[in-house]
Amino acid sequence: MALSARRLWRGSAASDGSSEPLTGTIANLTATVESASSVRLEWEYSGDDGVAFRLTRDGVVVYEGDGLSFVDTGLNAGTTYTYEIVGEFGTGDVTNTVSESVTVEDPNPGDIEWYVDIDYTGAKRPARIDERITVLDAPFDRGISSLKVVNPCKIYAYTGQNFSDAVIILTASEKNIGHRYYYDNQIWNDAIRSYEVRPTGWKWPKVNNQVSYNLSNGESVPVLAGSEHFSNCNVHDVAVDVRDQSTYNTFKGIISDNRRSVIFEQLSRDVCSVLFHNPDDVPYRIHDIHLQFENTPGTITVVRGEYPRLILRPGAMSAVASYLTAGLVRLYQHYLYAYQATNITNGVSSGFIDYVRIEMGIYDSSDRPDGGGSPWYAGNKTTAFFFDYIQNHAPTPSPNFIKDLHATFDVRNPDIGGKAWDKRAIQACNERGIDVDNLWREYKLWAYKQDGYDVVFYNGKEYYGDSFGIRHGDASNLIAAPFREAVRSVRVINPSKVYMFSQKNQAGAVMFTKKSIPDMYVPHFWRDEAWTAWAYRVMSFRVRPLSWSWPKINNQSNIRMNDGSVTKVKGGSNLYDVVTLRANPPVDVDDTTVHNQVKAIMADHMLKKHFDQASRNACAILHDHADEVDARHYTVKAWYNSNGNIGALYASKLHSYVAFTPNAMTYRGRLASVIAHEFVHLYQAAPSNYSSNVSVTAVVEGIADYATIVMNMPVNPRPAGGGERWNDGYATTAYFFYYITHQAPVKSPNFVKDLNRQLDPRYNNGRTWSAVYITEINARHMSVEALWREYKAWL
Ligand SMILES: [Zn+2]
């Protein structure tokens, strides 16, 4: 060009032959970057003809000629060049000189820029949409640290070359991607081996013509809905490392070598379609899977990383599809930071594995742990079937629950990275926003129903805490921790009678219920305030159908004593087997004299017979039905001492003993009568205001003496004129009650039973008893004062 331009140099003489200087002016030299290596230069000229321009770049001539533009090529991006132009005539005259500097920058630097260092510093490498880069040269080969997104796009960065293995997907600029972890604490920016850039709307291609595969052992690899979207999970090849020929031969008999890849691909797609919303969510793609066959004990081990392996052992051959599924879930699923490996996160993680098995039909409802298992984060099937309930069976199913919850394990999510995983994620991922503990309670009840349980017990009130279910006819003679002495609430699923006992072996005080009770701590059937809480007393239980009744006692007979008195059989007492003592009463002798006196009348070996009959008699007088008896006694201890100075015997539901004192031998004359009186105390309602309310005391003692009257046993005689006040207790009150039940113009045969029920916290709804309530339970609804006046007049 320079030579050709040189020929343009020519002279131009003035018309008059004189030598006038030729002139011209160059203006507006512009330098425009056209590419990363070229600059377009343009200029304007006015003046005499015959000019030739000479353009230099940093002093080097790049153009000579009479044109008004030039494209300078072969330049280096990032470099500043200075151009200078001058026009020259053949006469040697010259124009003005104009210069211009320009820095060459790529006008289209790329859609993203990778940087070696964080904060967009250090070496930079651009890439464009649809560019795929398989080899990262130094200094990028192990050190991409930050990313700048110039134009909207998706960036897939892989830990393997050829777009394989783990992938991180980015759509926004990020100053330091090194803080991201994907598993095993590996830092991302040290792991990226290749990447590709795609438009934001780009999607992985679908897989067509999927088919389920039948394995030779009868199992099948299914095709799950949506799995065709997960072509990125295709396994391109399956390498085999045979360390045990026998295991390998067994495997080949189930999945032949030439079928391995297609089956692994379908399993991979199935697994991912359960765990992920879309292919971009899959953090870990597998180019090759390495199968290793060993003969060591166990089933399958999974190794993630740049050399993903499934190590198969003989145990895995029994259910190959199931174990391969579990292994592939472990390869593809999200893992939390290592420091977050808690019992709960481990349980959730293994729950994902078995949930996939449920979705794939490998597990069905028969695999659900009995009653749902416990606790919810126990992992595996326990957690998986809980998740299955939330997703598919709850009153409002949460069809995206598993995918949403699994995404909370994705450390790529900036809302999650660096934060400890919290079980509140479960609350956020279910449609109703219920926290996991309440979901678990709901699920457990559902599972108990599914498994045919009739009643559920809880160790917390309001059906909280640990639980266990039992069925009609089931009995437990010993409640294990955490329920021992801590059953707090009961839920009745199917109509049942529930008997809960204060002793092991279904003995002792019994609480009976036919309905759910949210807090059994509240009911208190004990006079002793220190023992008002049932929850801490339940030691065994039994659940019966609603139609169940206590067995009757047959062949009852009167029992005679050496002093000629008789423990009689009260009508209806054969219905009260519930109160039959299970063991002979132990004897505690503090006073030998008293013991000898009693033994002479009632030998030690006869105590149980007498006590059994006295118990049944007392209950026949106090209760309409055996279920109303609130206290059973495994044994009633006989205690002989000389300290008693008030009662002949002392009875307590809590301690289940009767104390024989010297007075027992004389007071009211006869031992049988005294035993009858005291055994009424063992089984009657015992309100807490017994000793503080005169009328309550009178009723309790009056009913006890009433029992001896109706049994025609020796009893203190009726006071003259019936006594002074109806509530003087004992014989005074007892004969008054006898009048109401047996002698009044209109008799009230159920009066004493109704009165006892009025004092029973199980029936009175917390109402503090008052004598005015006697009006409710006599046949003519008379006040107790009116009845007393009528009784006195009758006398
Ligand atoms: Zn008494």
C-alpha cells in the first residue's frame, strides 16, 4: 500500500507559472474501535486538490493515500494508540497535522466474565452465551473466584470436564463463589473444571420414549411422571471394577452389562424427578458411574466427588433396584454443610432416600413402621412415611413438599448458605404452615388409625409428647419410660373402655374412661393432696371394647369369724370382681396384743377372704356398675398398732391398708361391722374437703355406717329421737339415710349411690359439694332439712 500510495504523489503548478504554496486543512480525525483488534479512522479535508494523506500509528506509517478513512487492524485489546495524520502536496507543501488517541477495548466483551480473584479483580476471562468451555487454562484452571454477569444468562459450572459431575448454576454476579460448598467441604472455586453459558430461557432437553425396565429378578425400574425432564441426569457410561466375581456375576444375571447404562439413566431421572423441581436444581450430574463389586458384608456404599462410585456388596443383590435407587439418591441429593450433621438433618436426609423408594413403588404402606414409629427424625422409613403423609395423605396434601424441603438443603441458595438448617423449614414447606411437631402428632394419630389401634396414650397433655397405641384386649403390665408414671393424656380412636391402674399388673386404683382426655393431670380422685395427679400414677392399663364387662364372681358365701359374726354377701356384690384383692394382705404387727386379739377372731390366713367380701359388699352399696369403682387394691395391708385413738381402723386409698387398734375390738362391738365400715371408705368417693366440711364428713361417715345397717350387721344404735342434727355423722346420719332409702313414704332406693356419685370428682364436673344437692337425688326432691323434719316426725 505504501508503494501504491507513493505513486499518487504529484505536483500542481500555479497557472501563472509562479510558485504559489498549495494549502489545505484536515479536521475531525476520529478513531472508533470496531473490534478487539481494529480501529476505524475517519477525517475531513478542505483545500487545494492534489493532497495525499499520511497516517501514522505511534509514529509508524499505516496509511498513505487520498482516501478519507482507514481501518487499522492487528491491534491489541487494552492498548492505547496515538494516530497522527498530515496531508502533503507534490510540491512539498503540507497541510496541518491532526492527532487522536484511542484505547482498544472489545466492544462486545462477552455475556459473563470470570475472574481469578474475588471482587472482580485479577485475570479476567470473558465468555458468551452458548459458549461451552471444556478446558480452563492457567490461571483459571483451578482458581475461578468471582463472576460478573454482563447480560442475563445462566452459567453452569462443573467440577468435571465435558460438563459432567457436580454443577453449580448461577444467574447473577457473585463476588466470591469460593464460599459455596457443595459437599464434603469442598470449595467451589477450586473445583470448577468446565462451564457453559446459556440464555436465561434455556432448558435441558427432554428425554423422549422412556420405558420402564424389567430386571431379570422380577423387579422393575419405573418411569416416574416428569422424569423425562431430567436428561441432565443421564449416565453416559458405567465403568465396572470387579473385586468379587461372584457378586458381579449375580448382578449381571439381574442387569446385563449392555443394559447397565439405560437402567442407571432411568433410575437417575426417576430419582431426580422426585427430588427436584427442574433440571437446573440438580447440583450433581454424573458423567460416569463406577461400579465396584466387593464381597465384604453389607449392601451398598456411595462415594461422591469427581469419581462417583457405587460399591455393591452381596447384600445388595436381594433387591438391586431398591439399593441402586438409594445409592443414586445419595449421589444426587443435596447435602448440608458438614457441621450441620445433626440427628435431625441426618434423619431428614435419609428420609429423602426412603421417600423416593415410596414414590417409585419399592415401598408401600406395609413398610410403614407400626404406628408411624418415633421420633419423626428417626430417618429412613419412619421419616419417609411421615413425609409421604404430608405430601400425599394429609387433609390438605402438600404436593411440592419433598422438593421444597429438599431445596432447603441446597447450599447454593443464598438464603440458606452459611445458616444452620432449622426444622422450621418443614413448617415453611407444607401447605398449611403447620410446625413439624404438630404435623407429627397429626400423622401419628393417622398412622395409629391406619394400623388398627383403638386408643393412644401420650406422655404430654393435650396429646403432645411421645405416644403409643394399643388395641382392644391389649394390656400392658408395665409401662416403659417415658410413659411410666407419666401418661398425661389419652385419645380414644374407636369406642373403647380404657382402664388405667395405679399399680403394675392392672391392680390398684383404676381410672376408667370412655372418652379422650387431654390432660389427665387434672382429675384427682384422692383425698391426699400430694397424690392428686393421675398422670404420675398410671403404671399399667387395659383397653376393652365398649361392651366389655367385669367378670362376675360365682359361688359367694358368707364367711364366719370365731366370735360368731359374719362377713355377709351383699346382693349384687358378685358383680364386683374388680375389687377382688389379688394377693394375701401382708401383716404389720406393731402391737402384738392387738394382733393376738384379732387373730383369735379372724386368723391371718382368712384375712383375704374377709377383705375380698367386704370390698365387694362395699362396692355393691356404693356403685351401680363396676366401672364406677375408682380404686382397686392389689392388697390391703393389715396393720396392728396401739396408737389409734379415734377410729377403729384407718383406711386410705393411697396406702391401701387398714389399721387395727385397740378400739377396733370394742368400738361398735363387732369386727365384721367395723371392717364393713372401713372398706366403704376404701371404695367411696373421698372429696378433698372431707375433714373441713361438716356435712361432707357426715355424709362420708354416714354412708360407711349405712353399709353396716343395710347388711344387718351390729352397729351403734339409732340415737334417741334420731339425734340432734342430720349431719352429726355415723349412726345419726346413717339411720337418716336408711329412712330416705327404705322407709320414707316415697322411697329413694338409689339415694346413697347418687350421693356418693355427687362427691366423686369424676362425675361432679368440679362442683364443690353442698348439702343442697341432696334435693336433686331424692325421689321427691325435698331439701335435706325437710327430709330431716319428716324423718324426725316419723320417728
Ligand atoms: Zn369411718
